Amino acid sequence: MAGAITTLFVGVITAVGRSDPSSREGLSKRTSLVVPLAVASLASFWEYQVTKNVPEPYLDEVFHIPQAQAYCRWQYGTWDPKLTTPPGLYWWSHFLSIVSGFTTCNPHFLRITNVIALTSIIMLAWKCRTLIIRAGVEHRRDLTPRPSQVPSHEGLLKQFYEIVNSEHLHDPHLHATRLEDFILTPLSVFRIGITRLPHIILQLIPHISLLITFATFVYINGGVVLGDKTNHVATIHLPNSSISGPSSPSSPSPFFSPPSSPPYPPSSQTPSTQLDSSRHPSTSNSAPSPPSPSPSLPSSAPSSS
């Protein structure tokens, strides 16, 4: 059964690796092997140590494991009122038990499903970040410094007037930044935000809809959890900071890590390179034209009579 679970795990990671949008051929062979194996090895070692020392359900597992085992027995009408979350994890565990043939759904198997889910989520988050970086590179505008982006020497008031009446963001390069740019750049951001407010709201619709949906759920449900509302009231809980403190920065770590590969094919030029080539045709890679032959001069030797 462990072999079936391992095969399923490798299949999931392989499918994720092939969907790498940062290159036309996906991840390199070395990366596609080392990264998943490293993450899976660490998570599997952690699960093995937990199961070895604590074989029985503990903490929240006292509620979650019996519920997942009921789903593994096709008892979808059974529900513990102490549970506070939707049954997605229990469906996932039941699906894996059907695929792998591990029908007992003991604590060891159910913890392995968490290992598989955790590793898959990390890889998917990694791929999403690469997709965002690639989109930013392929669809960016020309970022070459211009005189209008460099602070002039005619005074802060003239710069302020130009920034307020400009449709472009005042964001000079770091090497060209002066003290007044710490004032002009926020003003430029504020003005563009006001003038392009409809466009910004349109871009924020997914986030706004999520916020409205959550507020509607809390209003209809009468709380932030599905069950056991009396023991899950929003309040200040300082001991919980020992859990949320390490998990909050570590959970989005795949988004802050460097991209797995260049966001564009190595053989192609970046947009800035293409723009520079168009501005300076003489520096392009075209072969130089052969020199034209010099005109023949008339012979100065005296002619023989």
C-alpha cells in the first residue's frame, strides 16, 4: 500500500513539474527531481517521527480522524458537531484510500495524506509565482530611464507641478533617486490612484468579492466557524501567537523564493534588449556589409607612341 501511495505522490509532483510556465520545456531534470524529493523527504520524516512517538490521535486529530474514517466507510451522513471546517480534507482522504486500496484509514495513512497535500500545495504555489514573474517580464513596458524620470535642477515646485499633471508614475531608478523623490513618488502614486480608480477597482474585484463573500458567510452563519461556535469566539488569544508567528511567514515562503528558471526562454531576447536594439540599429547583431571596392584611378604612366 505504501508503494501505491508513493506512486500517486510522484505522479502528482510530476504533473505539477511539467506545468512549469517559466520555460517551454518545463523544469530542468535536476530541479524537478531534487526539489520534490527534498520536500517529500522532510515531510515524510516528520510524519514518521510523529507516528512513531504518538501513534494515537492527539489534539484536533481526536475530532478529525474519526470523521475521516467515517467517510472512508462511505458514511457521509455522519458529522461531528464539534468540527468547525468544511469536509474537503475528509473527501480527499477517502479519494486517496480508494485509489491506493488503503481502506483502513488509520492515523498513519491519514497523516500521509497531509504530507501529499502539503507537498503538492508548495509546488503549485511555486509554479504560480513563476507564472506571475513571467507575465510581468513578457508584458512589461519599456523601463529605460528617461529625463522626465530623473529629478531636474529647477526646484521642487516645478517637479511637483509636473508630477501632479503627469499620467505616468514618478519612479526613478535607485541610482538616480534624490531626497525629494521620497515625497514626489507617493504623490505620483496617489494621483494615479485617483485618476485610475475605476481601473484599480476592476483589478481588485476578485479580492473585493472574496471579502464580501466572507462577510456574508459570517452574517448568515452567525460566526466564523461552521460548528462549535460557543468555543470559537473572536477574541485576543496571546498563546496562539506561538503557532501563528512561525506559520505566517513560512506559509507564503514559495512566493518569496527566487524563480526556478528564467521567466523567458534563454534563446530569446528580453523586451528591454529588443527595445535597445531598435533604438540603436548600429549595435545590432547583423553582419557588417562588405566594403565597397575603391574606384580605379587613371594610369599616370606615359603612353608609348
